[in-house]
Amino acid sequence: MIVGVPREIKNNENRVALTPAGTAEMVKRGHEVYVQATAGIGSGFTDEDYRMAGAKMLPTIEDVYAIADMIIKVKEPIASEYPLIKKGQILYTYFHFASSEELTKAMMAREAICLAYETVELDDRSLPLLIPMSEVAGRMSVQEGAKYLEKTYGGYGVLLGGVPGVTPAKVLIIGGGIVGTEAAKMAAGLGADVTIMDVSLKRLRYLDDIMPANVNTMMSNEFNIREMVQTHILIIGAVLIPGAKAPKLITRDMLPTMRPGTVMVDVAVDQGGCFETTKPTTHDHPNFVIDDVIHYCVANMPGAVPRTSTLALTNATLPNALHLANKGWKQACTDDLPLRKGLNVVEGKIVYKEVADAFGLPYVPVEAVL
């Protein structure tokens, strides 16, 4: 198979979808790999690194899309890429379709094979291709939140861990999955007073067992959220419904009850956000203020630490990329149920129910296209 790796062009996206090591694995199995010039620079990989691994370098993104049977990316295509996508071309990347009707309809119109990292799902309901970036984003949410709590950024002006004689800051984490767990670890490590909320009592019991003493657990419901936002000055949204839009758990009317300079970090922004006031931001302009509450809603948080993120991501995505290249998408998805769940849009049809439901569009069972 001919595999193409374009340079990411989303704002401040410095990750790359295939490392030189991954390239070598592809080439070793008889596949051709074409990489756009400088695609790996942001993650510390030179064009020469790719050449040494057996890749062929192409000067433009148009060249890569034109030659490839399968495009491997990190982020969803943006509007300038839509016309480059060929009918029947495999696109293997993060899509987050439920947050963008425009993207969904564009991929339907291009009749591509859209395989989304974020909906590949194992039998235990874990999301193996989302986990690495959830780990990065969860840890980064506290790092960024702590920064914007500084008065120079308009924040409340507190140090998360406090100091002797001064109580630590209160951190509220809504969602006890991978993002929430990693955020709680980081906040606890900095000495904050942390509360993590979830709707699953089983999950809360688990978190209560593994977390240090400065992490408390609480059932997530509207009453408890309304109470907690009044006293917690860093609030991290970490909820996820695979493939679907995130629920709006912090509503507009809650903001005036918060302390001025409170920071809210919405890690669920890729899926539409779990704050009613969320709107996607970029690393160039990462935050905005409503009712004296700072919102940090960067849609590609791991792009700010690309070396770590690229290595973590490709550790997870490469095995499936090899399956797709070795067998073709139909056979690979027939043989591998978790990979099959990654199919979202196939040749103009939506085959992932939550995406169809998000926009009231027709749904076709995935078995019908295999």
C-alpha cells in the first residue's frame, strides 16, 4: 500500500502521525511511505531521518494526498484539505465528527474511508488510541490551569499547593476517566486540595483507593457541581461519551457564582465541550474571559508538547496502521472488531450511530459496508 504522511496544518499543531521508526516498520513490510517535507520538524524528526528509514519525501501536501492510498494524520482535515481527498482513500486520524457537521458532510461528500482514532474501542470499553493523548491532555490541563491562575494572566493569584501557613488551592475535576485521573495525579502532586467527580460509583471507589489523601471523590450531579464551583478556583472538564457530543455540565448561569479569576479548562472541547460557554481556542489565543472566569479551551492541547505527544500517539496507532496497510481496510476491519469501531464515515455513509444522531443524518450499520 502507498501510505502518505502530510504535514499538519492546524494552528500550532506540531505533532506528526508517523515517526521514522514507524516508517521503517512500514517499509520493512513492503509498503511505500511518502512524507511531506518538514512534516516531522515540530516533533524533532528531520527529513533525513525519514529518508534513512526508507521514506520518499514530497514537497507539498497536494503531492502527498494525490499519491497515497492511505493518509495517516494526527488531526482532522481542515477546509483547505477537503478537495485533496480522493474517493475511497483511507483517512486514519482523530476526527471528532460529533463536534463538526461541516467536517462530517465534507467527508461524506468526498466518499473517503474515515477511520477515527477516538472511537477504536476494546471489549472493556477502553479507547486505546485516545488514551495516550488523554494522558497528555489530563496532565497538561493542570499545568496550563496553574499558569492562568497567576495574577499576571488575570487569574485568582494563587499557588496550587499553597505554602506552610497558607492553605492550598481547591481544584475540581469533572470526570474520572483517563483525563480526570491524570489531572488529579498532577494536581495532587503539586499539593492542591482536589475533588474528582464522576457518575460511576464503581469508578469513584477505584479512584478513592488509588489516589493520595489530598484527593477527594464526589458523585457528579447538577446540585453538587453548583455547590463546588463556588469554592474551587481551577475547574477541569474531563468528561467523554465516545463518539458523541459532550454533555454541558457547567451552564452559563453558574459563572457568576464563581470567584473572579477562576480558571476553567475544557479538555472535552474536541467533542463540543462540557461547559456551555466553551468555544474552541488555539495555542496562539488560548483563553477568553466571561464573567471574570478564564476559559482555556485549546482543541489540540497535546500539540504544545509534540515530542512527547508524537511518541506516545504513534506507540498506540502504528499497530493498526500496519494492519490497515497489510490487509486493506475491509479485511482489517472485518478481522478486528475494535478497529471496526473506528469506522465513522465510509464512502458517503455514516456508520457510527452517535455521529449520525448528533446531526440527525441517516445511519448505516457498519456491517453493511464491509
